[in-house]
Amino acid sequence: VGGGMGRTHNKEETFARLADPLGYVETDDVYDLLKAIVATQRDYGDRVNRRHARMKYLLHDWGVDKFRATVEGYFGKEIAPNKSLPPFKYQDYLGWNEQGDGNLFLGISIENGRVKDEGNFQLKTALRDITKQFALPMLLSANHNVILYEIEPSQKQEIEKILEQRGIQITPEGIEPLVRYSMACPALPTCGLAIAESERALPGMVERIRVLLDKLGLEKEHFVIRMTGCPNGCARPYMAELGFVGSLPGKYQVWLGGSPNQTRLAQPYVERMPAEELETFLEPILVYFKQERQTAEESFGDFCDRVGFDAIRKYTVTYQSGASLGNEEEIGKPAKKKDVGKNRRHRVRLRDDLHARLKAAAEQQGKTMTEIASEALEAYLEKISS
């Protein structure tokens, strides 16, 4: 009990908080315990200061022992100590999975939760076609994905055909990992609380981060990225390895140090990073990570949490771009081939006028500029080689 993401900029009395373990009850007692918890918050939660009204602040002020004792008064008996649980592991259940009763379920990645038809990507139509033909139940996950279940094995091939025809990637390994583990709230223009862009901004920023990682020789690296347009935390940026929280139009508070399984709070590193300075901001931090990580398995978030912000800042102050990567010739070499071949990206310079035309074409067709450029280059290279 007592977990929550919402906070307010420049109001230190508001903060994100991890939940505390309260105890264990048998299945038949769960409903009565929930009523007791709600009654405790109803009677003792702050009803004067709206910013201090949530249960997490009651837990923070009281501590879990006092809260438990009060809940037990409403519950009518003692709450047993917690039973041990295996460590939590983040799973998104994408792709095909055995359901356990002979049927299957299918997890489909939905970038930032937006079900849409856009150019050759026709997720909305695909889901409608599957529903009309098979009437399958669906679950919406807390990670902006959809799970179709109660799928008979005989239906698998036809469902795959529908999704393939509509341009939907269902193989988890075929999804860019930075995209797979990223999430943004809707923000502008639909949310009245938004200060900055989020859903419309994150895909471009994720692509820029991938280019930067490739440049730095971190081609296989990925981490949990979250973005919100305001500090209320709907996309859980405070649990991310790299979190962006809108603080002004075009500027973001940056949080570092969450864990890959999202079981540890990140901490605010800078207050207002301009979006256009993303690469300049991240490069020294990523280079330090590459040089000083303890093992190849240490994640970016675990690294930031281990070394601390003082060490990161000390390194970034003296960092010179390229100095830790070798000479310009070395930096310009192609990065090693990635496992996810079709999502591999290299940097190519374009004239300003050509870049503008490419951007306009991408917007018109509902694709990324990378997709448009790749299709055009493939067609050209095929033509000259035939």
C-alpha cells in the first residue's frame, strides 16, 4: 500500500513513492481487507490539502506499522506477515504464448497505446477484422499493449495472415528494443494538464537515442524509457531507467536510475533539458556507462544507481565529444551488425531541402523518415544492380 507516481514540479512535499508491503490474508478475506484500507484512508487521509490527500502521504507520515494497526482495527483481526514471493520480473508477453489449457494468447505491441491506421500500418483495421472473424476476448495491459486470448491453434495461421497484411509486427525480436520498452502518455493536444509534448515527441527521441547508441558502439544496448508531458506520472517515468517529464514546452526534467524491472524509483538528474540538446546531454553519460559498467549485463539504470549522480556529473563536466571514442575516422566507421537486422540504423547526411521533402513524405504516408528512406534506397539499389 502507499505507492503512487503523481507529484508537482517545485513542490517538494509532493513525490513519487514505492508501496510498502502490508501483510498476507487468505483469499476469502481480501474484500474485507480492502474495505478496511479504504476506510482508513477515508477517515485519516488529508481532506484539507488536495496535494497531500493521497494514501501514499498517509503512509509516509505514519509509517506502515501505524497504518497496519489502524487497518486491523477496521478489519477486526491481525494481518499475517508477508509470505515470500519470487523477485518481480517485467514481462510484456508479446508474441505467441501457450495459455495453459491448449489454447494460445497473442501479445501485440502498441507503441504508446495508440490504436490507429496510418499508411501501411493498419492496426485498427487488423483488430477489427480479427474481432469480426473470431470474436476473441482482449486484455489491455498496463504497458500499452493488447493481448488476444482464447485462440484455438487452428486459428493462428489466419490471425497471423491478417496482421501481416496490415503491417503489424508480432515477433518480439523484430521490434526495436528501445521502442518495445518505451512508453509515453498522450499529453498534447488531448490532455489539459500537459506542459510539453509526450506521445508525439517520444518516437523521434527514441530514434535519436538509437542513433547515438550506435555511434558510441552500444548497438545492442537498450533500456526502459518513459515520457510524460507533466509531472503527474501517468506513463510511470519515475520507475524508468531513463525518464523524461515535461517541465516547460520543449523542455524535460530527466530522471535516471530506475531498474529494468521497474522496481526501484529513479531520481531527478536535471530540471530542464531542451529536447534539441538530447544527444549533447546523453552522450557523456552513455560513454561513462560504456567505460565503467561492471559487467556487460549491468543495465544503464543499475549503473546510474550504483555510481551515483555526483560521479556522473564529475565525468560529464570534463567530457569532450569523441575524445573517449577514438579519432573521427574511428567514430565514422559503421557500427557492428545488430541482431535485429531490419531495425538497424546508420547516420547519413542529407541536404536541408531533401530532408524537408523526406519529412513531408513520411508524415503523408504515416511512416518514419527511416522507413521512407530505406524503401527508396532499396528500390534505387535494386534498379542499378539489375
